[in-house]
Amino acid sequence: MHMVQKRIQLEFIYDVLVENILTGDYDIDVSNIPEEFSRIKETDNSSRVSILEHQFQDVINQVNIHELNFALKEDELAKFNMNGVFIDGPSCENEFLVTEIPEEGKTVYFLKCLINKGYLNIVAFFDPSGSRIEEYEISHFLVTIWVDENYPSCADVLKLSNMLRTHQNEQFNKKFAIHSSDKFHKSGLLCIIHILKDAITSQSVINIVRLVRLIKKIEPNIIPDCESYAYIWEVAEYLQKESILYSNFVQ
């Protein structure tokens, strides 16, 4: 057992070192986010694709996937199965549980499973009608700003993140279970934006490439294409500009 723990620790240290080497050149000052986003949207004359596309295909899309998914054993909760991934956040370890929507007729087991794992806050990209969710001591947030394939505005998604942060600050339990019907894409992007917002407002230097790589290692469907990667940059740019306006206003 001791040898196994030692090996896991060494693999973790090695992975951190490799990430720092591969993504170290992508550190940027928070104040330079708009300039950097403008730069990487430009087309590379030699390949005729944007630098943003190069980053996604050559750096982000080449990650080795970690097997961090969990699944309940079949004898738990009346043979109820739930797949998902844990994502660490700024508030605590495993702050987010990104999972799939429950099958029809399985919502009660789904809720009991979340409570059993310590997730008392739910963010849903669909309406679990008929689930009697009010019978459980769970805070439930129904997302209505992303009902189709079009990305929500930066202002709307950041407003949602701010609302969730306010709720976290008022609660002892800060963990969120987030689920949708699109293979973790919407749920995972919300997690990234929540983490990114905290970094931009609390740090002077950030690394968006490293953050996206780390999340993609956990679950590749969260950032499936360059469009979703570009959306993360758009939100970062919007947030940085909003932070500057707020700073100028309070001075």
C-alpha cells in the first residue's frame, strides 16, 4: 500500500512538472488578456488558421486523458448507476461534480446519491419535472440562459457564476453537482468559467491554456472543439474589461 501511494505521489509530481514545462510560455498578465486574445485570433500566414486554433489542436487537444470518472457500484441505491467526474475548485477539493442527467424515473435515486456524496447544491440545465425535489434538503438552480446550441452571452454566464458564488459564501457546504444532457459540455464549461473568474479577480497572472488542459485531461467532452475554447477566452476578456471598469468606478 505504501509503495502504491508513493507511486501515485511521484506520478502527480511528474505531471505537474510536465504541465509547467509545456504551458509555462502561456502565462499572461490579467491586464493583457484583451491584447492576447486579439493576437491569437489572428491568422497564421503559413498555415492559414488562427493561432487560437493552433493552440487548441497542438497543445490542448493532445492531452493524455486521466481515468478519473466514477461510477456507483451496482448494489448501491437500488442498482442505480451514475457516471461523472470531480473537478477541484477555488473553494474546496472536488468542488464540482459534473454528471449526466438522471434517466426517466430515476431522479429520486439521483438526488439520494448526491446527498450521500455530500452535494447539497444542484445546477441543472434541464427541468426535473415531477421529481419532488422540494422534499430534499437541496438547493436547486435551473439554468435557462443556455437552452440551445448557441453560447450564452458573457454577461449572462458571469451573472450565473456570481449567483452561485454568492450562494456558496452563504453556505457551509460549497459543493455543486452540475448536470446537463450533452456529455458534460455545458456543465464543464460553467465549472471552467467559475474557476477562471476567481483567478482573474484574485491573481495578477493566469494561464488559460493550462487550466483548459487540466480540465480536458479529466473529461475531453467538456472542451470538445476550438469554438468552446474561444468562448472561454471571450468570457475572460469580458470579465477583465468589467473588472477594469469597476476599479475605475470605485477609485
